[in-house]
Amino acid sequence: MPIVTIQVTREGTAPDRQSVTAEEKAALIKGASELLLNVLNKPLDSTYVIIEEVEPENWGWGGLPALEYRRQRAAKTT
């Protein structure tokens, strides 16, 4: 029984959204399940997909919180 965990940031896919939509989550679940079916021959009904939304302040890279890293990066390009 495969379990797939997908982590996405809780920012949405457009400026007016604060999270991933139900339709986008359904597409992720379908796609991950079909990938395991096609690659590993795992039946759809035995594959579990978990989607975790991570708040922007709870992750980062480059030694900085994500929003600060983006702010500094944007300032360098302008």
C-alpha cells in the first residue's frame, strides 16, 4: 500500500487565492495515483495520497524564511 505525501505552500496558484483549490488537489491525487499505477503497477484503490499545505512562514531556503528570501532576491533583480 503506497502512501504519497505532497507538500505545497499555502499560497495558492494565483494572487487572489490563499490555498490550493479542491480541483487542484483532486488533480494531484489523481496524477500521483496514476503514476504509481503506471510505474509500479500499484492499484488505484490501494494508493493513499496526503496533501499537506505549509504556511509560508513555516519554510525557507538560503538560510532565510521564504518570504524574506524572495524579497531579497526581488530587490537584487530590480
